[in-house]
Amino acid sequence: MLKENIPKEPLLELIKEIDFNLNKKIELFAVGGTGMTLLDLKASTKDIDFNLKPNDFEEFNKALKKTIHGYKIDIYCNGEIFSQHLPLDYIKKAIKIKTSFKNIILYSIHPIDIIVTKIGRLNDRDWEDIKDCIKKYNLTKQQILERGKKIIYIGNQELYEYNLKDVIKKMF
């Protein structure tokens, strides 16, 4: 049975266990609710989502297989998150999470990137997450529009653009 509603401390404990099983330093980018939980934007996440650079992907997977955890973990690579492809500057925009890990340098993708990745799915929980990101990080309509236009959506691009306009209309 998979564990749900994962608060920040158990999330960090899991990452610490993965860190212990790594043989080299890697950069790990938390995505979606995982990133929001690490940034204290929400109390917990329902699942765990990470993004890695291509050269860290294999090493992370090896360490994850050695880690007993019981969580649903999705791993994405090179800015391809859910059905969106972020601009490569997502790495520069990412927010470093202070930890004392030996091998993992932990980041959350920036809340603007959390928003644009949630726009593709846009369920009820995503609306709340988008609202919280906008409020805490004082994000503007223009920032979201500009970032949203840089996203490559794998699927129905018209639906993504419709959702982007809907978010702007309802949030501002």
C-alpha cells in the first residue's frame, strides 16, 4: 500500500535515505506538490515528483532501487515534467533547499514553473496550488503569461493555451 499525504519531514527523511545510497553528487529538483511541500507552500504532497539532469538520472535510479520506502515516486528528466517541457533556464530559476546531505544538492523548481506545469492538468487541487504559489511569491499575470508561452506542451497545445488564459482570467 502506497503512503499518501507526505509531510516535509518524512519527505526529507526519504531523500536522506536516497542520498545515503548514492555514489556521486547529483542535483535533484523537486516538482509540483513535492516542491511546494519543501518550500512550505503546502503541508504535504500526495506523491513525490523529481526532475534530474540526464547525467544524474541513472545514478539516482540505482540509489532509489536500494531505498525501501513505499511511496509513489515519479522521476522526470531534463525539464520534461508531466506533459510539459520547461525552458532549460528552470535550473537557474530553481530554489535551493538547505540540507546537510552528502551527495544530493536539493532544489525545488521555482513556483512560476510549478504553476506552468500544473496548468496542463488543471484539476481542483492544481487551482489551489496555483493560487498559493501566486500569493506567496507575488507572481504577476505578466510573469505567468510569459513563462507559460515558453512551455512546450506534449499533447493538445490548444488546451494548454486555453488553460493558461483561464488561469490568468480567474486569478487576476
